[in-house]
Amino acid sequence: MNSTPSNHPSRRQLLHSGAAIGLALLATGCATPPSGKAKARVVVVGGGWGGIGAARTLAESGQVEVTMLEPHPSFMSCPMSALYVAGLKPLSYLNHSYRNVDRTGVRRVRERATAIDRSARFVQTETQRLPYDYLVLAPGVEYMEDSLPGFIEGRDRLPVGFRAFEHEAVRLQVDAFLSQGGIYVMTVPRPPFRCPPAPYERACMIAEQMRKRGTRGKIIIVDANSDPTPAPTARPVRHAMETLYPNEIEYRTDMTPTRIDAGRRILSTPEGDINYTAANIIPPMRAPGLIRQAGLGERWASVHLPSFQSTADPLVYVIGDAQGTLLPKSGHVAFGAGQQVAKEIVGLVTGRPDPAPAPGTTVALPGGICWAKVSERTAIMVNVSASMQIGEAARLRFEVDPQHNEPSKKASIVWADAMWGSMFG
């Protein structure tokens, strides 16, 4: 990628920068505990980006027994899914086998965690109790379906596509819309929610296909925010929508829908009803109910930074999108947090914990890159670094492309291949 400008990460940087990719795995060797001493048991709930970062790093240390709870037989990525939804990549591009994760020594249980008993230290599934010495929770998000009257009743007709294994339904809906035309309405909630640039990315990618296929109609984005989120991306995202798709995208801001009737295909808003052909309603999000059942938080899990330990229980760590800090809810950040937590647990188990940073010390937090694809050939890079002074709140620093460009689209493919290689290679 010699044509990549200096403000874009090169392939070498993407593959070797720990801040960007987090490829460095735990260097604790494979020593086993003294004879007769059982290994500590770590249960990881969730086999997504954060769960894989934690489970694989823990298992490769050779210091603990790792059980990963994940009901799906394989991994499916939400990052890069816009390429599939727009018909530019097959579903297999997002799908990855857990085979090499299993080979590291992770015991994978294909069941869902139904409850946590923190006093007795076990996770309950449909069929068994899994005891733990340390618990890592990476359960992702759930939709606040009751926030929009009518959504629950119309759920089967309203695929969201912000969780794994929901993309096929969205793709079928998009293909039908592109064939018949009409109005494709999208809603964007107020943050925090998973991958804030994703709704605008999806709208742009569908709009490009409308133009290529000669689809008559438009995409109406009903955004509860006054600008695209997060704020540092607002200008380049607006620029992409306005310059690339002025006839295909109608962007309405500061508008929260009040009701949806999926049967009649009507979205009600404070400014009137919208009759639509297809709807991608993105509800507000929260941590799954498991977090509330275990007493670990309300909308989001409450954690200490930089450790990601639950404020309610030092033996429980919550990473990924379920944790309630300022860190972006993105796959890259979740993966780095999983690796970091695994390293801390191994240090505790082996009696070699990292020294606690002194008050006022500045420490780095997991950061990450995401890419808002706005056409088949261009994207906007969003690079987020995070840090905090001990005793103070986290701080985020954004580096965002001033506008969409071809090098960022090429870099996004390199990034995805590198991330999935480190997770599943």
C-alpha cells in the first residue's frame, strides 16, 4: 500500500502495532502449577470479540483452566457486515470457525448462561453449573425493544442486524427493497449503542446499490441525534451522505420515533407518519439481563478502570459492549480489553500481578480502529485511543479522516484480515 498517505496506517503498522491490532499475546510461557495443585478455573461468557480475546489469551498462558460459554457453533463478525448487507461479500466472509481456539485448550460449551451465583461462584446454563475462580463476562448487548411502542409486536418483520447472526435477515430485506424500490426507513438511537457509525455506513452502502441497480425511492434516516455520532465523525459522514447520495438519502435529525406499526408499515414521529416499504429500526441498547440478574449494574455493568473489575465483585470482569464506561462499544476495543483482563488474571493466579499504578499516573486503555465504509471503494477511518489518570475518568482521543477515501477502504480489509487472523488463526 505504497499509495497510502502518511496519516493512514500501513499494512505493516496494522499487523504489528499493538495499539491498533492488539496482536501481542501473553508472554507467560506454558509452565504448569506444582504437582497436585489444581489450576484456577476461569469461565468466559461470550464467544465474540471480547470473549475470544480473553479465552484465547488465558488458554495460551497454560496457567488456568478456561471454559467459554457460547451457544453458536461459530463466530460471526458484526464489523465489516455492511459489505455483506450491500451484497459485496458472501456471508462466509464474516463467519469463522472456533477450531483453532479449541486447540489452545479452551473448553467450549455450546450453551447460554442463564444465571450467575456470585456467592457460590458458579454460572448456570440450561443443563449444568460451571464453577469459577474468576469470571469474565463478554455477553454483548440486548435491544431495549419496549422503548418503541409496536416494536415487540412487529419484531419478526423488523430485523436489526447489530448482533451476530442477524445479518441474513437484514440482507434479505435489503435485497427485496432494492428490487421493488420505495421508502427504506432507518432509525438511529441516542448513544451509547454498539458501533455508532454503523447506521450511516449501512445507509450509504445501500444507497450506492440503489444507484447501481436503478432502484426508485429513497432512504430516510430518522436520527434521535442532531448529527451523526460519535461527534468527531459527524462532518465526514455528513459530507459522504450529501456528496455521494444527495438523491438517495434524506437525513432527518433530532427526531425520536414514537410508534411503529409493522403490519401497516407506518413509523410515527413527532413530525408525522412515514409510510415505508422496509424498515431498519435500531432500538436503544443495554447490557443483557444476565448483568442485572447478577447484580452487576442496571443499563450497563459498572466496572473499575483500568482493570474492568466489577464494582460489585473483584472476581468478576466485564468487557466489551456490556461494560458501562466511555470506551467505544466496538469489536476492536473489546478484543484488546479481553487480552488485558486475561493478562491480569494470569498475574493474580501466578502470584506475579502487575503493580497497581499510583494515583495520578496516566495509563493507557484499550483503543481501536473502525472503518465506516461509505461506498464500494471508499471509507472513513476512525481511530480511537484511550487513557486515564488513576482516580479520574477515562479520556478518548479521536483521529478521523476528514473525508472518505480509497486508502482507508483498502486498509479496512487489511485490518479485518489481521484481526480475524489473530483471533482464529
